[in-house]
Amino acid sequence: MVHATRIAVLGTALLVAVSGCATKNWVRDLMGKKEVEIGQRMDGLDNQIRTTDANLGETTQLARGAGERADGAMAKADGAMAKADGAVAKADGVNGRLTRLWSNRYNQKAADTVEVYFGFDQADLTDGAQTALVTVVKELEANPTLVVMLGGFTDPKGTKSYNYTLAQRRVEAVRRFLADKGVQLSRVQAIGMGPLDDRGTPDEKKRRVTVTLMTDSD
């Protein structure tokens, strides 16, 4: 009986020992799995942090680029406003000069006259015509109060409607030359008069633009 009891006690102890060892192994396995899981979660969190940092850097660059573009747009807007102000000032100056010229239209007198001649059915300036116009430009530069009146003419050959158009083309050629040389268009008054029927004047003398320098009589 005593022997059987000892065997039972030893068996129970053995079972407890075996059970204890199994429990320790299970705990170790569980802890190892948890450590692996925690490590994986930490790796994932690190990846998320790096991704967030990268996105933040990209967003910062985009914001800086947008700010630079906005600054550029503001600078262009300021430049456009400055140009607009300059254009308005020039327009005001032209309007004032035109108003003065219109007010003094009956108080002007001819200071000088230059004839610019053209070839038959031509509206291009010859070398001689350009030379004559250069002297006009010099007089205008030396006398800021002078203005120019241009009258375009043709010979009577051809239809009147064609000759009026040709006379206007000749006037425009002279006015464009003066403008290219720096003469303000507000100082130039031009009109195509059409054909001249004066029989006492040769046809080659009728193909012309009469350039009259005008000054205030007072």
C-alpha cells in the first residue's frame, strides 16, 4: 500500500514537472511570436513615418513652387499696371495736344512747305523723297511747336475712286516714314486729296504729297 502511494505521488510530481515544462515552452513560443509581431508592427510604423515625411517634403516643395509662381504673377501684374499707367499718361498727353491743335486750327500759319514726288501709280518713297523728308524731321526736332499737314495727290489718269485710294496710300507712306524717325503722330495731320485737274501742272508734279509745316500765328 505504501509502495503504491509512493508511485502515485511520483507520478503526480512527474506530471506537474512535465506540465510545467510544457507551460514554459508555450510561454516562450508565445513571447517569441509577440516579439516578432511587435517587430513587424514597428517596421510598418517606421515605413509609415518615412512615407509621411516624404509626402510632407513633397507638399512643402509644391507649396514653395506655388508661392514662387504667385510672386511671379504679382510681379507681372505690377508691371502690367505700370505699363497701363504709362499708356494712360501718353493718351492724356496726346489728347491734350490734339485739343490744343483743334482749338488753334484757325490760328496756324504755314512755316515751310516741302513737295514729295512719286512715280506713276506708285506709293513707295524714292531716295529723293526720303532725303526731303529727313529735312522735315530735323525741322520738327528743332521746333517742338511745329505740326505737319500732309496732302496727298495724284494725276487725273484712272478712276477717281482709285486715285483717292492712291493719294491716301502716298500720305500713309509719308506719315509712316515720319513716325519711324521718331515724330509723334499727334503732330501729323494727313488726308488724301485725290487727283489734280490743273492743266498747267505736268502730271509728274501732280503725283505728290505736299508737306506743310504749321506753327501758331500767336
